[in-house]
Amino acid sequence: MSGLTGEELASMVTHELRNPLNAMAGWLHLLSNAPGATAGPAPALATRAAAGLRRAVDEQLEQVETLGRVLRLAGGEPDEAAGSVDLADLLQSQIDLIRTSPQAEGRAVELELGAKPGGVPWPVVVGNADALARAVANMARYAMRNGVAGAPLRIALRVDEGVQQIEYSIDAGVDRSVSIWGLFRPPANRLPMPLLHARLAIESAGGVLLPVSGSDAKGDVLRIRFPATLQAAS
């Protein structure tokens, strides 16, 4: 499913895990080489270093947990937690977290849910709800971190003829020669670990990632298409 070679996976893992370790090493070097370090660093420096080390440790722990999820998905292991997932409910559960994330500062985040198909049960996808929630949120954070400053992020869900589509659109009206979504074009194997996990979680639920550019889209757009499975009427 992942298309990753062993060499590509090893390269990605070493790069991602090295970043927080480099941060830890930097803070420790600063502490050990500060003036008067033999008598103990100044309180202000010690406080800054402790906070920096804590951030690096937390990032390292998160990277290790994400790596475990990536390896399970890349290995094609059956997901015992997979079940029916209502994408409308999932997006609504994540939108407040997305809007309050640090990456959203100074940027509007809009959620647009298409009308429920008339006369039929709401369609679902089959996948891991927790993994898909992380994927939805990480895609949004990536867009807000890399899109044109201040441009709104619009997340839309539409259902049409047996297909559910989540669309991320940012920088509407801005002519961009290079899309922020270009790294998702095939083979899309050189992704940061959170985005690789997002891609694998989406693919494991039957989703396909489709970066869109040119006249086919307004702004910088990524579409994620899922087959729509009808859930039993409640």
C-alpha cells in the first residue's frame, strides 16, 4: 500500500527522529558552555533550556508514536480498530482543534458540509476513526503552516454519485506557480512523518489524494476522495 522502499523509509525515519535530538543537543551545549556554567547556569537560561528540552522530548515521543502507526500501516497489518466513520461528524469534531492550533493564528478557517443526500442514509467510510481524525487535522495544519500568510483555509465535504470528497482550499485568488500540495503527487514517498501517516491512514480507508492546480481549482487545492458506503438506517 505505501510504495515505500526500505531505503526510503529508513531515510525518512532518521531525518524525522534527528530533528528533536538536534534540538536537545543544542540546548545541552548552550547550558554547558554558558558563562559560569561550572557554578550552574543563570536561572533565566536554565528555565529556557528546560522548556526547550521538554518541547524536544515531547516532539520525540510523538515522532516515535507516529512511527509505530506508520510502520503498522505500511506493513498492511489488519486494523482491529477499523469501523464505519461518518466524515461529517469527524470533521465537525476536529474543526475547533484546527481553529485553535498555533498554525491558525491570523487565518480564518471555514468548514463547509454538503447537503445530506435526500432520501438515503448518510454514507460512511470504513477506516480507523482516530487515525483519520489525525490525518484531517495534520493536513489542515500543514496547509496553514505553508499557505500564503493570512489566506483563509476552507475545508469542504461533498457527496456525489457514490463518492465522498474532502477538499482543502487555501490561497484562493492567489496565483501560485508551485502548489503546497505538490509533494502528494505520486509517488509521494518523501513526506514528513505526520503527513506520511495521514496519507497511509487515508489510503487504508480507500481514499485517494488528488492535488489540483490550474483552471480546475480556485486557489491551492487538495481533494481526498473516498468511496461512499451506505450505513444502516438508524
